[in-house]
Amino acid sequence: MIRHDDFELLRGIVKSRSGLTLSPDKAYLLENRLMAVARKWGMNDIDGLAAAVRGGPNEELLREITEAMTTNETLFFRDQSPFEQLQKVVLPRLMASRKEARHIRIWSAGCSSGQEPYSISMILREQSALFKDWRIDILATDISRTMLDKARAGLYTQFEVQRGLPIAMLMKHFKQAGDKWELDPSIRAMVEFREFNLLGDPGTLGRFDIVFLRNVLIYLDQPTKAQVLEKVCRQMPTDGVLYMGGAETVMGVTEKFQPVSEHRGMYRVTAGGPSQWKTPPASIASNA
Ligand SMILES: C[S@@+](CC[C@H](N)C(=O)[O-])C[C@H]1O[C@@H](n2cnc3c(N)ncnc32)[C@H](O)[C@@H]1O
């Protein structure tokens, strides 16, 4: 059993470095996940790990402790509808309003092992004729270096490709590499992966028309959620679109965004932008 003062020390580190909040009933989780870190650093138990932390500043150790406590569950085309909306509603609408600049920036914040940004890039590839002469940037960020390395490699197990990825897309965009599936390099090249902590200043990343911030804030407390959402909002134009996970909401957290009633999980910037995001007539999409 983890000692109370060790738990408090370690959960304090995780909270201050990532915003992730661990309630006392998560002591077993912390113990389970940090045992691997302890062993890697040559310690036999959590007590030893806590002693090393108390022993003086060790940035790499603190980073690994934090990273080990992240939850990285993800899948291709998670919940489907955000990706359908993106294709059928959001991109056509934004393309119509950005005809001159012909540039759209998308941010997958908390991208884990890459399934989310790669789902977006596969959608874009499927409709590449529509995006000819357009520049569409996809930036994918995460706090976890392990996840970013996995994402960049674009190698997925049979189990991972069976979750959410339509078989036609698997056949088209992946090839078998031993017992894994490798995503086509040209689809991988559409995504830039970068380490970024959501507690930091997203101003360093630039502005984004569309932000996927899905299933990340659920692990943070209310004030931290509000701070992150407010900083994200500052990086978005008034007609920008935010996606959050199915079990998440901005209600009661911030007034910077408002839910789009027609589309679950989709939020608009409160300060402006269209209040209606109905599917546009085909002419908007084809004129874009
Ligand atoms: C559950 S995954 C969600 C992945 C994907 N967005 C989805 O919905 O499938 C949450 C991701 O958020 C990342 N994360 C947690 N706290 C973070 C922080 N403070 N800054 C950046 N990323 C963070 C974790 O490392 C993890 O990969």
C-alpha cells in the first residue's frame, strides 16, 4: 500500500505539471502505473521513487512520473459524428469563408497515439480534389513523448485498426508490416506532431480554425478546464469550431464557447460566428 505522504507528493507533482487530478480513491492507479517508473529508475517500490523525488530536482524523473499518469485511450474516428460533421458541415463552411486565403489550420490537442489527427488526414485525403490549391495544416500535440513517438511511427496493431477504422480505409491507406499495420507515409506527412502541455501558452502554436480537444479535459478540475478553454479560445477566430468528447461539456465551465445544438460535441466561439451549423447546400461545398 502506498504511504499517504508519498501519494500526496506524487499526485501533487502530476497535478502541477499536467493539471491531471487524482482523487484519493485513485491511489491504486498511481501505485500501479508508477511501479514501472520506479523499476526503470532502479527502485524497488514507490517509497524509493518518492525518496528520489524528495532527494532533489530531477526533471526527467518528474516528466516520466507525469507521463505515466496520463490516460491515452483513443481510437480511429472516435464517436464517428465529429468526423462526419467535419467533412459535411465544418470544412465546406470554412472553405466558403476562406476562399481568398485558402488556408485552414486544425489542432488535435491531446492527440495520444495519433488516431484522431490521422482520422482527419484520411478524411482530407479522401476528398483531395476539393482541397486542391488549399493549404490545410494539422498540428497534433500531446504531453506524452511516448505517445508522440508512437503517433509519428504510424504503426498500429490489428486490435487498434479494428477499432473505428472502416475496412475500406484500412485497405487503402495502410499496409501490413509484420504483425502491425503501417499508415501510408503521405497521410502521416499531413500531420505535424509536437510536444505541448495544455497548461502552457498555445499562443506559441499559432491560430486554429478547428480544435479537437476531445477526452482530455475530463481528467482536469473545473478551474484548470476553464483556463485551458479560455486560452484555446484566444487562438481561434470568431467562426472557429471546437470539438470535445461525448461525455464532456463547456456548460458550467466557461462562457467562451457555446454548444451547437444541431451537433453533439461541437462548440462555437460565443463571441461571434454562425449560430447555426446546419449542413450547407451542396453549392457552398462545390463553390469553395
Ligand atoms: C484519453 S486521450 C484522448 C485522445 C484523443 N483526443 C481522443 O479523444 O481519442 C488524452 C490525451 O491527453 C493527453 N494529456 C493529458 N494531459 C495533458 C496536458 N496537460 N497537456 C497535453 N496533453 C495532455 C494525454 O497524454 C493523452 O494522450
